Amino acid sequence: MLFRSSSGPTTGGTPVAITGTGFVTGSTVKFGTLTSGTVTVNSPTSITVVSPATINPGTVSVVVTTPGGDSTPAGIQGAAADDFTYTTVTPAVTALSPTSGTTAGGTTVTLTGTGFISGATVSFGGAAGSNVVVGSSTSITVTSPATVTPGAIDIRVTTAGGTSANTAADDYTYAAPVPTATSV
């Protein structure tokens, strides 16, 4: 197989034209282990697909599957002509849930955005969040660290592609806890 657009961002969405032989209606295309949701069989020698999003940058084999079988055995890195390279992009945070927690930390926060990849780190006003789980290229969960300073801070995501820009969407507020006197 040969490709036009043999690389694209981890966010997916790259149109890829595949040329080869034996393509039929109902063909499916996988980028590594990820199935492309958009497959257009133009002719027996041409397919157009859109790369799916991934959390793992790097090179993957592209496999076309028809009722006749696979273009390359699954799990085997094919020839360079069968490879697609995912490149990193600067992550972006577009929403938080919840947008606040106590200064004691320990709040599980879900970040929504783009460009999230394996190995991402998350900071809360410069302090590292813990238990970072990259669920998809658009979702991360993280546990907020404790702080002694209540108020608004920025949450930033850092990956191999860079650090997310500061926007209103990444604002998180630490609320002071209600004090409790245990003895006098």
C-alpha cells in the first residue's frame, strides 16, 4: 500500500489516501489497534480514511481488512509504505470538572481538551497533580495536590508536544476549608 499523508497529529482527523489492490465496499482500516471510523472506498485500488485520535505518538502499521483478509498480518510492523506516524501536538485544556476543591487537595478533577498523550503531567498552579490517568486524547483525570493558599490557579498539562496555554477554561479555585477547633 502507498499513502498520501503518512503522518498526522495524535489528535487524529488527518485525511489519508491509501492506494493498493483488492479494496471493496465494507473494508475497514486500522491504525495500529485503532479503527478508523470514516472509510470511503473510492475504487478497487483507492481508499480514503481519516486517522483516529490516539494517546500514543509514534509509528503504527495501517491494515486494510476486507472479506478476503488483511493487507498486513495484524500486529506485525509492515513495510514503510504501510506505516503512519503520529506526531505530538501542544495539548489544550478546554474544560474542568469540578472547577474547585478544598486546599486539603485530594479532589479528582477531569480535564477535557485535546492533544493528551501517555506520559502527560498536570500541574495545579505549579504544584504537581497525582494519579494522572490519560483516558483518551481528550480526557485526563488527576488528583489535586494540597495547598496552603486558597484562591484561583491555572491547571496546565505538559506532554512531549509542549505545555497547554493559560486560558479561562483551565481556572481552578482552591476554597479554604471551614476551620475546626479540637482543643483550647
